[in-house]
Amino acid sequence: MKTNSSNTYTLVDTGPLTNTKNASFTFEPIGTINGKNFVKDKLNLSSMEVSINVLPPGTGMPFYHKHDKNEELYLFVKGQGQFQVDDDTFNVKEGSLVRVAPQGVRTWRNNGDEDLYYVVVQAVANSMDTGTISDGSAVQKEISWPTEDAAIPA
């Protein structure tokens, strides 16, 4: 994994989505969960957790879960599956976005015939006090791009 940073940004290149198959974490008492790459620490994030995920066909999250404080946003980028929140089950596919409140009991599965890739963003519910547009401001600076491709240092 390649990284580049300064005091105002962190850039991480995790490589192709297929690299996610090599990531895992341990969640007691369930054990090792494969296909989940947490990137909060790698990016030095201070207000959210982000993970890049993959589920092979015929597999699913092996447990239900909920949160105490954090809402989650699931962004499905490839494949198809099903998602459950409380008593509702619905289909998800590339382009589906699902927001789940902390208390929502959730699980999901890949019922398709190709890998299901998705990104999960987790942040404290009701903590955003301003929207993106009202939080931003234009900077008076001429846009200039280098003449060669930018690359992440090796």
C-alpha cells in the first residue's frame, strides 16, 4: 500500500478492489471476517470510520449488528445482494446507497454470481451541524495542473 501526506491531506492507494479479498479483521466472539479493509488509521481520519469491503457470491455478513452512536452509509460499487434492516429486506446493486441509523439491526449478503463490492462510512449520528455547501468557501487562486502525471511516491 502506498501513501503520501502533508499536514492538510493523506493519500492512500489500496490498489485494485480485488486486493480487498486479502484484508480481514477479528471480531469476537465471531472470529475472523475476511474481505474488509478498515482505512481510518491509514488515512488519519478523525471524524469517521471507512472500510472497503467484498463479499464473494453465496456469502454474507455472518451476524446481525447495530451501533450505540454511529450511523452507517453503505455505498455499493459492484455486484448485487440483499440487505436487511430490522424487519425489512431489500435488493442492493451497483449504485445503491443505504443509510442505517445506529439502532437499526442490520446484515447483508451476496446472492449474485459475482463479487459484491461496497464501501461503508461510519460517523456519529446527528453530529454534522452544517452541510457541505454551507461549510465550504471558494478560494481565489488560479487553477494550475502539472504537465506530467502525478504519482504516489514509491
